[in-house]
Amino acid sequence: MERSLFYKDVVPFAAMVAAECATVGSNTGFKAATARGMSYYVFTLYVCVAAAVVLIPFALIFHRSQQLPPNKISLFFKLVALSALGLSCQLLGNKGLEFSSPTLSSAISNLIPAFTFILAVFFRMEKIDLKRSSSIAKIVGSAVSISGALVVVLYKGPIVISNPYSQGPKELGLLYHNHNQPLGSSHPQPNWILGGLCFVFQYLSNSFWYILQTQIIKIYPDEVTVVAVYYSIQAVLTAPVCLLAETDMDAWKMTNALSFVFILNSGMMGQAFVAAIHTWGLNLKGPVYVSSFRPLSIAIAAAMGAILLADDLHLGSIIGAIIISVGFYGILWGKAKEEELKELDGERLGSSSKAPLLQCYRVEDL
């Protein structure tokens, strides 16, 4: 019983927290690499290739002998659609980071639970019963989360925690670009809004990714193989897009060792590790549970932004993140309440199914 509880609750919780840390670390690495002159398209393609190269050996070693579904073509096209969604998430996310900062990305990523819940209801993966408090909590939580995201995008606000390196080069951040210019966001307000809009569409695509990946993993429940094939297809889709967009051949040369480290970290941890953990979590707990951990990323991003990028933390991000977190906990509470009700219903059904057998046994004894 304790082992089952540990596997079903403690391990998924720890894995999701680790995935959030890896995601924010990947975003921070992208910001640092592009600030040093690396092309946005070069970084995107190299990360996809790195993720595929890392995952293919794991898929070969840990492959489960799962029987392919009868309709193999349908599964293949679903994987292609999943890869296209992943590519759009990559491109939109990286462009948003180019306009703004990892802190803004993490603040708006808290929209994912609301988006995922709405899509899960639409695709009949979640049920709504307006007579139950759990359903009302999830609906209100989704609305509150979306409101908080609008605050983050539309209101930047004054600086609450300022860049400690802006007064001079007495001390340097770990990923400081030069003595005068930090790697954090220094764009004017319009770019902050454009960055926020990129993140909104990125996380909407991310929610669709969760829904489609849940359907795929039910058809073929081999998480590592599915993720390896997904990244291989994504690399094939990404190559022509990025090669056409970045025509300067010199930009594709890896001359900076630190940028190579950022790419490797994003490919291994930010993409391969996170995708494998999320796919496993989707199979074990479902899309709403996996997406509900995104509010943790705002605190992680704020800490990393201050330490590594010398980023400023604005009031709008704090207010919006608090509002989004309130909505998130509403969704999480509603989900937990529903699971309790399902367990109670299961126990009642189990006890009622045993009753006729006992009655038959007593009749025969008599």
C-alpha cells in the first residue's frame, strides 16, 4: 500500500518539479546563448537534433515489446501532428524569449492548466457537473488563471527587484554578457507585449500537445519510444524551416563552447528529459495533473533570472503570477476532489458487487 502511494503520488510530484526546473533552465540557457550572438533558428534546430540523438539510444535499450495498433498510419500521422505542435511551441517560445525574458515566460506558462482543462473538457477527457463543487472550482480557476495571464502581458509595472549589476561591473552575474549590458530583458514595452503574446500561443499549442500525447500514449504505451520518434520527426520538420530562415552559413558554426553547453543542456534536459517525464505523467495521471505544476516555474525563473541573467523582476509579473496561482489551486483542488469522489464510487461499486455472491453462498449453505 505504501509503495503504491509512493509511486502514484510522491514520485510523480518530484518528477514534475524536476521537469519545471529543467524547463526554466533551458529557457535561461537560450536567452544567454542568443545574447551572445547565436541565431534563434540555429539554436532551435540544434536543440531538436540533440534531443533526438539523446533519446534514440534510450528507446533502443528500454524499448517495450508493445504491439502496434491495427491502424499504424493513423498513429504515424498523430505523431507528425504532435511533432508539428512541438515545433510551433519551440519557435513561439524562443521568439517570445527573444522579445522578453524567462521570467515572463514562466509567469504566462501558468495558463497551461486552464487551457488544458478547457481542451480536456472539449475532448471529453474531463467531465463537468455544475452540481458539484469540484467542477465549479475548476471552471472558476480556469477563468481566474486567464485573467492573471492578461495582467502579466498587459501590465509590466515598476521594477520590484532591480538588476544588481546595472550600476557597474563591480560584480558579474554567472551568465553576464559584458560589463555594461546584462542578458536580461531590455526591450521596450511593445516587445514585452509581443513576447507575452508569443508565450500565450506557445502554451495554447502546449496544451494541445498534452491532449494529443495522452491519446497517443493510450494507443501505444511505450513512453520513451514515442518521445524518441516524436523528436526524430520534429528534427526532420525543423531542418527545412530553420535552414531557409537562417541563410548565413557562418551562423551554423559552433565557435563558442558555452553556447554548445547551452544547446546540450536544452536538448538533454529542457526537451528530452521534460518530454519523457511529461509523457510518463500523462499516462499515469492525465493532462490536467501534468499541466497543473506550471505555476512553480515563476519562482524558479525569478531566482534564475536574478542569479544568472541579472534580470529585473516587475510588479506586473508578481501580481499576475499570484492571480494565476490562485486559479491554479482552484483547478488542483477541484481535480483532487474529483479523484476522492471516484475512489468512493469505486469502493461502493466493489462492495455492492460482492453482496450477491455472499447472498448466494448463504442460500447454498442453508
